[in-house]
Amino acid sequence: MSSTGTIPADTFSMKSPFGRRAAALSIAAAVGGFLFGFDSSVINGAVDSIQENFALGDFLQGFVVAVALLGCAVGAIVAGNLSDRWGRLRVMMLGAVMFLASSVGSALTFSVPDLILWRVIGGIGIGIASVVAPAYIAEIAPRQIRGALASLQQLAITLGIFTALLSDALLANIAGGASEQLWWGMAAWRWMFLVGVIPAAVYGILAFTMPESPRFLLSKGRDDEARVIFARLVPPADLEKSVTEISQSIETDRKNAGASLRGPVFGLQGIVWVGIILSVFQQFVGINVIFYYSTTLWKAVGFDESNSLLISVITSVTNVVVTLVAIWLVDRVGRKPILLTGSLLMAVSLGTMALAFTFAETVDGSPSLPGAWGPVALVAANLFVVGFGASWGPLVWVLLGEIFPSRIRGKALGVAAAAQWIANFLITVSFPVMAGWSLPVTYGMYALFAALSFFYVAWKIPETKGMALEQAETLFTKKPARAKS
């Protein structure tokens, strides 16, 4: 949405009625991110018990943890077409139902194939939410606060991670261990999955109460309904202009309905590769190793299960706090400086972790860090979370909502999100095997990707702070001017 020159500058601030309404809807949509964060980390407290219960080897352990991400990739790919056909809200409800079913099924699982099936179902629901939520937010957010509202998706993910790790720690402590029986004869690790029913139900209920995206309504010819919703999101003087601009954009999209992602760069348009590479870098730095396997990591540092779960909770709180910092800075400092700073901090902290684990000793078949190297690894891991949470975590979502031309935005977002899930899967499934081979090499590889991300941003990513979507798109798609002879 855009404003006219006669509208006061603070009309679209978070403090204005219009800004508050847009923020409230954005928060509700971002609950889909909460589900992703919850699902991605709830396995943290259960993974060792699952391994013992089903006698899993390293590869199968990693596959059970990571297989949900393959479902996420499928959900991300189909979400765009489904939301354009059914509407944003119905697709949100579908995601909620699938995640709720996954939570119950995972809690009652009786075999490894059964658990894998339920995690894939939950993953599809989360993948759907991961595309629909940012799209919905971008369609109702004024450009002046779009960066902050788009960042709410990542904030919701971090809150989901925190909630999952906190509930894991509480349930394990109440039962006396994740493998111990809790209520109704069910082990604590099963209850860890069952808690996911609550956020899934909340997400579904919110989807019933939210207004449909005005852009979707206009695309279906439901102009009067769209105007009613717009009247709460933009001032009266800007209402008709906003409706006209979006209607023109929709008409342009229809003319380009057959637009393809195909292009000259390895079969795709260059801008699609920018989105894919940003998504891959976000995952290849290994952030989800911290949140999927941190309990195992802290045991290597020398803590028992109870304290390891507590440290994981503290780490997730750090993640939430620094994401709030990123939301505050993104529309003030800009995207590029924050990404560059985050890349540097991640590279240094991951390099420090790689160095620390070169001194690891094997105790009872598991790595253990002697002397001061345990605290060094602990501090470095949390600095890594700070670097990621304040930069690449939220800002990649912001950029993915800004860089694609409108004619291919839905398709390109789906491809970029799928690339993110697949990259996440590759890192997650490979970690147990790689860690068993060499932790210094594993963390050194993540440090290398963090360093490469710095150079990629410096070379390829322009600044998009304060720009309308159309302006931001042109920075990534315009061809460089030829030098005059």
C-alpha cells in the first residue's frame, strides 16, 4: 500500500490505528511461524529418547529429525497455488489441521515408519504456513512498516522454538527424564509432541477470525468486501488509490499468468537464484543444529540432561531477544549492513566452536570438552545464535518478500521456501553422521558458509530500506548500464 503526499508521515506508524490493525493481523498470521519453530525444536528434548526407544543408528536418527523438512518443502511448493485458488485463510486452516494431526500422531507413535509419516504430514502443514503467512503480511502491511511486520514471521519462529524447548524441559523435569513415564502411562517425550495441539488449535481459531487478504478478494471480483477491509487499514483519503493500485497490479499479473521462472542462468531467472542462494545460506550456517541437537551438544560440554535442556531454553530466549532487536533496526539501519554484520559474527563464533572441538576427548563413546574449552564453546554457540537471530534469521524472510517481480512472486517464493527447507533437511540429516566423524570439520564447514554469505551479500544484495515493493524489485532485476564508448 502507498500513501498520498497529503497524509501525515506518522499515519502508518505502529502507533497509528492503521498501523496497529496491520500489526495485529500480521501477528495472527505469523502464528504459522510459531508452529514451524515449535515443531523444529520440540524434537530436541525427545530425540535421545526416540533413539533409545527405537534403537536408531546415526543416519536414521538424523532422518527422523529432518524428515519433516521434506514435508515442509512440499507444502511450500503447493501453498502458492492453493492460496490463490482457495484464499489465504482456508489454506492457513488446512495447515493448522495438518499440524494438529501430526502432534497427536507423533505422540502416539508405535514405530519408526509411523513417526516418519506423522512428521511428514506436520511438515506439509508448516510448509504451507511458511509461504502463506509472509504473503498475507506483505498484502496488508503499509510499506513504511513492512520490514518490521515481515520480521514478525521470524520472531514467531523464535518464540515457537523457545516454547518447545521450555515445555520439553518442564516435562522432562516433572517426569525425572524424557524417557520416564508422566501422565496416563505415556513417557514425557510423547507429551512433548502432544503439547503441539495447543498452538495448532490457536492458529486454526485465529484463521476463522481474521479478514481475508484484500488482494485475494479483489482478484476474485469481490471489490466491496475488499474495500471494507481496506477501510480499516488505510485512511479514507488513500482508500481508492490503494484499491486502484492493487487492481492494476492484479490485472498485470493476469496478463503474465503464464510467466515462467525459466531463464538463462542454469534454467532459471537470475532473481530466482538470488532467493534460492539467500535461503540456502540461511540454513547452511547450521543454525538448526543448535535448536535440533543442542541438548546433545551441551552434554558434550559437560552438562547433564536437565541442565542441557535448561541451557537450550536460555539460548532460545537469546534468540527471541535479538530477533526483537532486528525488527527494531531493519527499517532504520537497513537490510544490507545488518546481514553483513551477522555474517561476520557467525563466521567468527562458528570458527571458535570448530577450534574448541579439536580438543574434545571421548568419554563413554561421546565427545567431551576439557577445561576451559567447554565454556568457550558455550559462549561461542550463543554468540552464533545472536549473530543469526539479529540478521539472517528475520532478514531473509523480509528480502524474499521484496525481491521478486509481482508476475512470478508466488511461484518464486514457493521455490525459495522449498530450497530453504531442503537445505535445512540436508544440514539436519547429515549432522549426526558428520558429528560422529569430526565435529571440528562440521563446525568449520558452517563457518565457511557464514564467511561466503558475507561476500555474497556484499557483491549481490542492494539496499531496499523504505522502498515500495515495485522499487525494490527493480534493484534486483534491472540490467547494468553499458559504458559509453
